[in-house]
Amino acid sequence: MISKKRELAPSSTVLADFFRQLPSRRLVLQAIYNAGSISRAEIARETGLTKVTVSDVVAQMLSFDLLSESAPPSSTGPGKPPVLLQLKRDHLRTIALDLSITDSVVIGSVDLYGQPFSRSQKRLDIQSPSELVESLRALIQEEIDSSPLMVLGIGVGVPGVVDDEGIVIDGAALNLHNFDLRTALADHFGIEVHVANDANAAAQADSLFGGAEQSSMLIRIANGVGSGLMLDGKPFLGSSFASGELGHVVVVREGAKCACGKRGCLEAEIAALLGEESPNQERIGHLLGAVLAPIVSVLNLGEIVLSTPSGIGGQQLVSALLTEIRNSTLPETFEGLVVRETKLGGDVVLLGAAAMALSAVLGVA
């Protein structure tokens, strides 16, 4: 093993600035991140950068103690085999919070590849935004103090409408309205903070850690029904940051009463089905398919990823969803569509909070 003494221990802000200043730095980082183990020459070939540029960026990353170098497997071929580079996945972490669970928060530290170092669920007994902020600050500080690993960034998944600056425009479940949660946390810790809607965060998790297609939609059934949309590998938030609010599309005229005041909303109908002793998965699939068919037709999505309560998702639901979409769209828009359950399990929002912080700071995708 070839090692290099650390010359500089940068703050997370310094590290973020380093990778944002020049596109070449992010290209090198992405090549190493995606490959897992790669030589300098391979990075140059994959990125189109010169060998000199690659060597300079790698040298700086080594000085930051972000990389390890390893001797390659023994080779019988001519010439000296190249040294391989790997990211030190256990050197950096993001702190992630999932606020989508009623009266609780899930908090954890997550490594560069979506593996939690720690995870815990804490009860939240809050009456005001200021109490929420104080509670979150205390929990984040505990997580920071629990490990010497550098915190690259903090990510928060929140139920409700959240803009691209981390302002919770409408978060009724947490009594947040036009509240700048990002600044309230970032100014306190001096660490980059990224806040997003819980379903949008989940979509980013499946995109970065779960192998989702570049253009995909994640449907999340939890306390409500929401979705996160990724187009060409980037989250799509909409003109008023409310994209993905599928739950309040009316699917049954004069149906079940919804909390929003209307009747027959997708969210209310699915909640009624989930309240039954044996939820009708086929019916849930048909309802989802009816709402998703025009979206698939317009966007020609490659993949729909489902995040559902335990025991609800299954082949019967998937088949009904696909049948509904097939019956409502042209073959050209439907052909090749994949519908599957997320591979990330119940912590998809927590991992999404980590993913958006990681993507924003380091640019990995």
C-alpha cells in the first residue's frame, strides 16, 4: 500500500470550493467515484483531460487526504503496472435527516457511497419552528461530536413544498410556512446545508445510490403520496417547486374525503385502501397507473421506482400499474419502461438527504 502524509486538512467549505472552482476537478473526482479504483492514465482517457491536469488534480486530492493509492495486482505483462486510486470512503461523511415520519426524525451519518456509519430515530415533540430548529441543532451537534470524520455537508428531507434555496414554502406537517430551514442550520454550524422535499430527496438517492435511469420518477407512499422526478440525471422541481405532488390529483369523483378539502384525491383513496385489513394492491396499482400514464406519455420516462410501506409493494401492484399505463398510452412512449421497488429500503429519504448534499458539494452523479 502506498501512503501519503496529509499536508492539509481542509474544512468542508474549502473542499467544496476546490471542486467547484474548475470543472476538471469534478471530472477527475467523478471518474474515481464511478470507477471505484482507477489509474491516472484511465482517468485521462475517460475524461479527455491531459495527463498533466489529471496528475495535478490527483496530487491536490492526495494532499487533502481524500484518496488512497494501491499497488495494482501483479502483472506478467511488459512495463510497470499503474498505481490505482480510490476515494477514502470512510474519511468523509454527510449528516442526513429524514423529517417525513410523524413526530420523529431519523438522523445518521452516511459515507460517500450511501452506507450509513450511524442511524437513529428520535422523537420530536415540537410546537413551533424555533423549537424544531433547536431540536435539530442539538441532534446534529450530537452526530458531529460522535465521530472525528469530516462532515462534508448536511442534508434534510422534509414533507411539503421546498424551494431550491432550502426554504420550506408549505410544510404543514411540521408547522413550517415560508421558513428558511437551510439558513437556520447552515449559519449555526458553518457547514453547507441542503433541504429538499422528502420524495425529491428519495429520487436523488435512487439516482446516485440505487442505479435509477437518468430520466426516472420515484413514487413514495408513506404518510401521503408524493413523487420525485429526475430528468437527465437532475432533479426537476417545477416553476413553483411543487412538482411531484401526485397525492392531490382527483382519481375518483365524489370519492374519499381528503385533508386538502377535495374528494377522491389519489392520496385519500390509497389511504382508504391501506386502512383495510388486506389492502387491494391491484386497485392501488390501477390508481397509480391512471395518474402516471399521462406523465409517462409526456416525458417518455425510462423508469418508475416505488417506495411503499412494508408488505404493500409487490408484483400484483406493479402489474396493475403497468397494465393501466399500457392501456392509456402509445406503445412508443411505454416501450422499455421499467417499474420496480427501490433497492434502498425504508431509509431512502435519509439516503436522499445524504445524496443531495454529496452531489451539491462534490458534484458526483
